Amino acid sequence: MKRNRYGYKICYCEKDSKIYICYFMTYSYKQAKFAINGYIRYPPTAREDGHKIKNPTWKIIPISKDEVIAGIWREDPF
């Protein structure tokens, strides 16, 4: 099991894009894997404009100390 004291971001990248967009944050790797499995089974819509996400590639990215200092956990969750 992976360990990161700051948490993990669950990000997706659409078919024709190279930029990963943060979709969800969690404190443990186990929760991140559980969330990705749910997103693969039941694909969500994008939050900004509500369009259906086209062929997403999901990735778990560790949260860095710099992001925590910048206030990543104080953002709106949804």
C-alpha cells in the first residue's frame, strides 16, 4: 500500500487532451482506488459545464506539501 501523508488527487484526462483535471481528493490510497473503480463503472459528467467526459484516463496523483501549504484542502469539494 502506498503512503502519502498529504492525501491523493483523482484526476482524469480526456481523449484529445494532455492536461489532467482534478476531480476528487481523498486522504488514503485505498479510498482513491475505490473511487476510481466507481468512476470507471459509472462515468461521471464534468463539473464545469456538465458535458459527458469522453474516454477518460483516470490517474491517482499524490498531493504535495506545497499544495497543502497553498490551501488545497480549503477548496470547495464539489
